[in-house]
Amino acid sequence: MSKPEELNNILIKLQSSTTDFEASAIISEDGLMIANILPQGTEETQVAAMSAAILNMGAKAAEELKRGKINQLFIKGENGYVVITEAGPHSVLLALARPEAKLGLVFLGMSRASEEIAKVLSVL
């Protein structure tokens, strides 16, 4: 199985782990889309670029506020959650969750998926 297929399977497995997930994506630290399951009509390039920018700002804020290296960013909006978590040394996992999501399940699913993504991306 190719890396893109493996990464897409990880996202499929993540989203099937609970109905709380609406979408997910794997994005490089420099803002390039690696793999995704995003809703039809979503501007993938824009999502990837915004995710990298949010991650960069979050890292700077955490550093300035003496919180150490970030491993997760969490945004709560009226229509649900955006969670971005580290997925290896040079990529992140982004997930969109429903407003009524059970956050413990979301975090657990993302943690497991992030480990799998890191393994796939570390293989040369």
C-alpha cells in the first residue's frame, strides 16, 4: 500500500471511530495538504495554509507565555470544534468535531491517529 493510501486509511479509521468527527486532514508544518477527508467544496489549499498559520501563532504564544512546546491547539466555535495536534516532527492532524462531541473520544482518536501518521511519514 502506498503512503497516500495508508494516510487516507488512517483518516477513514479516525472518522469511523466516533460520529463526533465531521472532517480531518493531515497537513505539513509549512502548510501543504498531505491527505484529507474534507466536505465537498472546501478550499483545501486555504485550510492547509490557515492551519499552518494557526499552529505557528499558537507555538509563538505558548513560547512567550512559557508553556513549552505545543502539542495541541483547540478552537471552540458555535458550530463545533477545530483541533490541531502534532502528527510527527513535520506534520499535524486537523479534525473538525460536532458541537456536541465527546471531547475525550475526539482527543483519544486523534492521539492514536497521530501516532500512526508519524510512523507512516517517518518511513523512507
